[in-house]
Amino acid sequence: RPNIVVSGAKAWAEDGWSGLVTGNVRLDLVKPCSRCVMTTVDPEQGINDPDQQPLRMLATYRNRVSGIMFGKNGVHTGEGPLRVGDSVSLT
């Protein structure tokens, strides 16, 4: 599951982002994130989706040699809180 979700951007916009800043925290977006099988598990029931969604659908157009990509991995610099609703700026 994602740690940070940015709203208001077009689908897959993060592919072109190099970093985000919110408050005193900068996140350097260092590489695409390959999605694991846990995205196919209902977290409330602990049951696998028999159709393997959403990975099955993502694989039709986001599949790379290193996996099915969705989002980016980030490394933070600086300290400070992150809160739901905080604004972010692209770097």
C-alpha cells in the first residue's frame, strides 16, 4: 500500500517526477516501484482476489523487466511530520 498519495495529478504523472517537498521534508523519488502480490489481498478479510486484480490489469500496460510498476520509491531528507491533507510541491 502507498505511504503517500498525491491527488490532482494525471494518471502516471509520477513517472516524470524527481521529487516532492512538503514542509521541511523532501522526498527524492529514486526509482519506479514494482507492485507485490499483497495488492491482490483484501486487507480486511485476508483473502486473495481470484482474478489477481489489480496486478493482472496493470500487467497489460505497466509491465517491465523488473516487475509491474506503480508509483515511485522515495528517500526522505529533512525531518518533520507528514499529515493527510498537506500540500506538496514537485522538485
